[in-house]
Amino acid sequence: MTSDLVLEGISKQFAGHRAVDNLDLTVPAGSFFALLGPSGCGKTTTLRMIAGLEEPTTGTIRLGDDEITGLRPYKRPVNTVFQNYALFPHLDIFENVAFGLKRRKVKDYKPKVEEMLDLVELNDYGKRRPGQLSGGQQQRVALARALINRPQVLLLDEPLGALDLKLRRQMQLELKRIQTEVGITFVHVTHDQEEAMTMADTIAVMNGGLIEQLGSPAELYDLPATTFVANFLGQSNLIRGAIIGQADENLIVDVQGRKVLVPKARCRVTEGEVWLGIRPEKVFLAPAGTEEGDGVNQLLGAVVTDVSYVGVSTQYLAKLPWGQELTVFEQNTGARDTFRAGDAVDLHWRPAHSFLLDAAQDALAGVEDVE
Amino acid sequence: MSAVGQLSAASQTPAPPPPRSGRRLTAYLLLLPGGLWLLLFFVVPLVSLLAASLYDPNGSIEDGFSMTWSFGNFADTMADYARPFGRSLWYALLTTAFCLLLGYPLAYAIAMKAGRWKNLMLALVIAPFFTSFLIRTLSWKLLLSDNGFVVDALKWLHILGPDGRLLATTAAVVTGLTYNFLPFMVLPLYASLEKIDRRLIEAGGDLFAGPLTTFRVVTLPLSMPGVVAGTLLTFIPAAGDYINAQLLGTPKQRMIGNDIQRLFSAGAYPTAAALSVTLMAAIVVLVLIYVRRAGTDDLV
């Protein structure tokens, strides 16, 4: 019944800037798909083009075999949960939810509305106006109003952006539950990487109108394809190095005179200058001079410069001899040594936990501004 | 999810603390100048008008009027002036309808489509106020005159017969009224259309409502406060107007305002006052019924 949503060569040119640049994207039927990126990356424009609220400059949008590129919004089997909800203030909750069914002249819509209000746990609120509801309740009305139409694709534009943190967490799980229950394709636009990772099966990370990388949350986190993804999804340590040869399934990288190994399958480049990437929780600290076995990458002679204890883990900053500071997260399991600022340490990690990126990319791309 | 319900129940705003007496005094002091003004120039004349409507109708300016509580004045004047009275309300209704028909699209265009021309267009709507009401109505007299180009053009187009005319007709009076009160319709309509969240219109489209349906079920209901305000601001002054009927009409088009004005000048105070009070009462009743029926309480 539902079919894949396919975008081919989609571009959107606004006066003076290109919001979306030649985008190809396939959203499999029934998936929870997230478009993730910083503001201005083109994710909302992409969503609005799928909804029909914006017309693409070039390219086609298809739902299964049907092309919907030029269709007016009200002719598309697609519904949207708007940012800030856009509930009709002059209609009560029941009428808001019934809106789409009434427009399509669905007979006997009342039980369907009741059922949908039941799904979002708002049965007793049918007679209230949107203005009398809390943010979280309004959010669920917006969801019910869109879902009741059984769209082939449900579009969510920063749906949780207006909620406070605690409610947001709760709604993330709730949205995921509802999506599993109704089995409709969800396309979710967000700038919150945690939100995207919690809910989506597949994430497309967008930047500057392009898709940087597409994959499952685990794939993106484990093996980012660009420095932007490495920094935007979680944190990464990016260390400058150069490929100097290979051994079996590994490339040998020279980092300030020290050789480290990276599996070939985890390398985006095969020669020249590189960024060697390791996630902070995959780096381990050991007192200086500790012998590590073969097959472990090591950087020696670091000094702990900062220690932040955050309960479940401790976050260290370790300064390498050439001045670069690496971030290290250690779980507070009690099984490992803890360190204090000023301690001399060696750093080590398993080759399979590192990745290589092209050194031509900006090491700071995607690093979130501190707000 | 039940936590959400508890949250909203708990977040009810506590009653504000009672203001201290000093603050309350300040509030009254701030009300004082306006209150005095209204007392002097609204309440006193109103009471004097009400009193005048009950004077002995046989009095005159020379001999003075005596208070005889002549409630019969109302019945007598209504018998004599029912026709211009009805005509006034009818013209005002026509004027309101035409202003709404002309003003809504205009206000909609300015609010939704004008883009960077918005301010210029608003200024143009207000521009007529830079000239006196009287002079503008006199210019309409010229425009619509028998030898004017409007009449010539309409004759040439065979819309008007060879001896047809515009001036001194009902059409001329209603046209003049419509012209004069159009800004009072456009401005409140613009204000309420302008503040409609565009995403609500997008949401209508997203939820299977075509442009016309979206207008009918989203835009129009949300602009009702503007419609109510605009129609009131048009109907009320139009019903009491006499300039347009005097300059653009004949005695056949005379409105109740013309009679009131003539009676006052002729010194027939009780009759004029009774007519004024009846007109005021009629308008208040009509407006109350209208506002009740329009049911916009929860929108404004």
C-alpha cells in the first residue's frame, strides 16, 4: 500500500542562494527517516518540496510509480506536522483532527477522530481549543491531525523543537511507538542529532544543500564519511597524519613520527595527508610507560590538562606533545584508573575504532557553536 | 503521557496579589482626565438630547420649551419620518455590503500579496483623509454631473440611456457613501488578515483543502473580527450620514440625518431630538443582535 518516496536531482534556487543542490534520495516505505543538519542546510526546504509547499527548481519527486512533483499540496497523499503545530485556533481539537477527513468528504468520520484522539491520549480534550492546551498536548494534536488521513508519507518539521527537554525525550519515544504502530513512512526534519539518532532508522545528514552521508545512526556514528558528519553527530578527535604504506588489511599512518594502523575498509583515502578520527569514548588513557600489546595504536607522552566528572563518565582533555588536545571519555565503571590534571599518560585505541578522512576537509566543519 | 496532564493542571497561574491602595489611586487618577472629558462632552449632551426628545413639541425657540414628558413624540415622529428612517438603514446596509465586497479583496491583497508594496498601498487607502470629507463628496458631485465624462462614457457604452443621469439618484448616494466609508472597512480587515499565521493557510492546503476551501474554512473565519469591526465602522456612521444624500441626491433620497439636521435648524428641537434618540436606539439594538449572531467573542 505504501511506496518508496524518491527524490531525483532535486534543486531549489532562491533569490541569491541555492537551498538544495541536486539532491538524490530514496526513503524506503515504512521507514522512520531523518533529515539532519544545522539551520540553513536545506532540510526544511526539502521537506516543503515533498509537501508541495515549495516547488523544486529542477528534479522530480515520486511516490512509488506516481510522480507528484507538480501536484498541489492538497492533491498529495502526504501530510505535515508543522513546526509550532499550526493548529487552527478557531476550531476545537475534535474539529482540528477531523479537518482532513471532512475535506475529503469521508462519511462517518467521528469514530475515526475518537480513535485517533485515543492513540495520542487526548480523548477528553475534543471540545477544547488549541490555545487551552499545553505545548506537548498541542504537539500530539498536530500529530493526530496529520496521521488520521493515513498519508503515504508523514512529514515532521522540527516537531519537538518547541518542547522542553524532558517532554522532548518522552515525545521521542512516543513518536517512535506511534510510527511502529501505524507503519507509515515518517520523514523527520531536525537539527538535533540526538533526536534523529533516537528515532530514525535512517539518517541523511545535510549540509549546504547537499547530503553529506546517509545511513543508520550506528553506521553514521561508527564510520563518518566527512569531517562534518564526524563532528555533527557526536564528537570526534581528528588528528593530522600521512599514509606511508600498508600492511595486510591495514594502512599505516604516520602521526608525528609514530606509526598507527587503520583498517582499509575504514579509510576514505588511500594516500597522502589524512585526518585520523577516533571517538572520545574509544580512546583509553594509561599511565605513561604502560606496555600495550600488538595491534593497539598508541600515542605517547600526553599530559592530562582537564578533568570533568559527569557522573556516568569522566571527560578528560589530554594534551599531546605537539600541542593538540584530545577528548577522552572514560566510563566510571570503577575498574579503571582515574587521572588528575597534570598526570603523564599514554593514549591507546583499537585500529578498528578509528577512521581516515581526506585532509582537504575542514577539521572544524559541523562543530556545534556553543550556545 | 499522563504526566503531561498533571503538568498543565499544576501550571495554572495563581491569582495576582491585590493591588495596594496607592496603585489603585494611580489608576483612578489616570482615568480622571478622560472621564471628565466624556462626562462633559458625551454624558451631558446625551442627557440633554434625551431630555429634549421629551419636551413639549408645541414649544419654539422664541417661547422656550417646557418639559412635559411627551413620550408621544416618538410615535409621532416615527409616523412622519418612517420612510427616510427606513431608507437610512437600507442605504447604510447597501453601503456596508458594497464596502465589504470592495474592501475584502483589497485588504486581502494588501495583507497577503502586496509584499514590499504593502506600506505604500496602506498609505493610499488612508490618503483620502488628507482632504476634507466635504470636499471629496463635492468632487463626486462633479464627477457624476450630467455633463461629466463618467456619464458621457456610460452613455457611449449604452449602459445609461440617452437621458440617463447619475447625479441625484440612489446610486449616486450609495456610491458616495461607499467611497467615503471604504477605508473604515479596509483597515480593520487588513489588521485581522495581516495577523493570520501563514502556516495555517499552508496547513489547510496540506490537509486536502483547495485554495477556495482553505479560504472558506480557515482564512475567512479567522478574519471575522475584522469583518465585524469593519461592518460596524461602516454601517453606524453611514446610517447617520446626511452629507452624501444632500450633495449627491434629491429629497427623494433624503436620509434621516437630513431630516434631523433640517429640524434642528428649524428649531423643532423635540422632534429632531426624538428622531436622533430613535436612530441611536435602533443602531444599538441592531449592533447588539449582529455582534451576538456573529459569535466572535472567542476570537477577539
